[in-house]
Amino acid sequence: MSELWDKVEPSLFDCPFVGIHLMEGDEAAKQFSQIYPTPVLPASYIIDNLGKPIEIITLLKDIEYDEFFSKLSNAVKVFIANRKATTSNGPTQGTSGDQAPTTSAQAASSSSAELSLEEKVERAKKLLEQKKKADEEAKKQEEKERELERIHTGKLMQEAQKRREEQELIEAAAQRRRDKIEAEKERERLKAQIKADREEREFRERRGRPVDMASAGDMPAQPAAPKMEPVPSDRCRVQVRLPNGENIVEEFPSNDCLNTLTELIKQDGRVGGAFSIAQVYPRKVFTEEDMEKSFLELCLTPTCTLLVLQSRPKTSQIVAASPLGGIFSLFSMLFIAPLQYIYNVIAGFLGWNSGSDASTGTQARQDEAKRQRDPHASGATVRRRGNVTRLHNTNDDSDEENANWNGNSTQFL
């Protein structure tokens, strides 16, 4: 505002004027604001000689010097026109008499003063209302912007929460799938382990008893072992079961041959003598040709269970045939056996067997004396159950002694 006033030339005013510069907060400014309310600062008031504001110039919006100069020129023109009208009305009224002009001038001045005060009050009220409305509009706009910002922030938070929940659901589903796969693998592993144990037990039982050829011929043909496909793997984990029930667990490169495992078992020292290696499932005993094949070629990757079968040495009893022994046997059969038969017949006819009869009678008497000394030798035994003793005859086959008893004292055979 000061820059605009500095550009104004004093020659603009064709009438006398007085300029007053008031600062906000001064005593004069407070007194001025009591008469002319100043809701907006800075402001320029152009007031006529009657105290009526002709023009109020404010900086509510940016104003250029041309606009400022135009408003100021218009206010000066209005002031000059009002002044000329007042001076022209004075002589006309004066011609009517001395007393009348004085009275009319006083009335005009008082009415103009009253109008000026009312206009000032109304204008001040309007300015206050405008300022109040502007403040309310600004406040509403600010509240609206804050509400929009709050809504936008809430939407962002909800979207972030939704994305986090979706991510958690995806991770939980993936974890459940992994757990299910692991459980399925563990179940399959346990089934294979149980099957391998059962087959191993059956294999050991078959090795422990001879197989009946007739029954074996009547048995239906067993289905062929399933064809195993090699599983590509860098390492092969092997579990070896020894004849004494102990285990050896070792990992080998998949390209190593089976002979490496054989050397390891020999170095372990728990298996003595010759042995062979068998696969649990499908049942297979590895040959010398298989020993030169790799674990991958034998379809043992990535894990397998093998058995060590102890070889039993076959013993054969060979009796050397002697020519002298054959001649002696033939001589005994042809000559000695008939002579012994004839001797027994003659001895029986002559009663030469009394010695054996006497020995038989002596043995009978000894048995009778033994039975007299031991009354229980005749088949009677004493049974003791707690504090109760019962005599039992073992030679008695009565059903009462061989019967069984229920818990409610009911007998059944």
C-alpha cells in the first residue's frame, strides 16, 4: 500500500486535502477504528469534509497502480462534485431570509452526519460479515480438506491391512501345502520301512526253515517285482542291516560302485567270512556283475536299505570206501551171522538163558522194594497251593482232574 501512495502525485488533488498515516496498534489507530471499523488491513480511507467515507481501498486481492489511481481519481471527483453542490445550495437558501438558511444548514449538516454514521456502521457490519463469511468458508474448506485427507489415509491403511492379510493367507496356504507334502513323504517312508521290515522278517523266516517242494509247486506264481526307475541324485544314503541286527548308515556319491559298500562292510569288521548284499524291496540279491555298477544304475538313489546275508559253508561228509572193509562185511554176513543164529537156538533149547532170567527177576524185586520205600513212585504226587496240600494220582485219567474251571466255579472240559 505504501508503494502505491508513493507513486501518486500531489497535483492529482484539485482540492485541499489532509493525509494521515496510522499504524496498527497505535492509540490514534484505535480511536480511528472506533469510528471507522477496519476489519481488513492495510486500507486507505478517503473521507469528505463531512466525515463520510467516499472510497475504501483494501488489498483483499492484488491491485495494480492503474486500478488504485482510478479509484483515487473517482473519489476526488466525487468529493469535488459534492463540494460544488453544497456551495451552490447555500446562496439559494440564503435569499429567502437570514433565519431560514441558518436553520436549513443546521438540519442538513445534522442529517448528513447521521447518515454518514449509519452508513459507516452498515458498511462496517457488511465488512465484518464478509470477513466472517470468508473465515467460515476458509474453515469449511480446511475441514473438508482434512476430512478428505483422513478418508484417503484410512483407505491407504485399509488397503495395506488387506494386502498384509492376503499375504498372510498365501503364506499360511503355502505352509499347509508344505506340511501336507512332508507328512505324505513321511507316511510313504514309514510304509516303505514297514514293508521292508516285513519282507526282511519273511525272508529270514524262509531262510530259517526248508521249503516244501510240493507246497511250493502248489503256490500261485508271485507277481513280478516292479521295475524301478533311477532317480537322479548327487548323493545316495544307504542303510545296511547286519546279521546281528546292527545298522550301518553311510552316504556315497551316486556314481560310486556297489563294491565301495562291500569294502566298507569288510573294513567295519562286524561281519566275518563271505557274505552277499541283498535289496529289501524289490527283493534282489546282487551278483558279482552288480558290484561293478553304480548306485544310480542299480536304482538305489536317493535312499535305500540293504541286507547283509552271511554265507553258510556247505559241509559234505565223504566216507572213503576201503576194499578190506567191504570184504570183512561180506564175510560177516555170509558166515558169522548164520553161526550166531544157530548158537542162540541151541542155547535156548538147553536152558542156557537162566542167567538172564535171574537178572530179570532180580531187577523186578529191586523195583518192588523201591515202590515200597517211595509211596509216590506209583504215580501219586503231592500238590501244594498256598497252605493247602493235595494228593494227586498222575496215573488216573479221570475227567475231573483234567477238567478246566471258570472263574464262577463252573467246570468245562
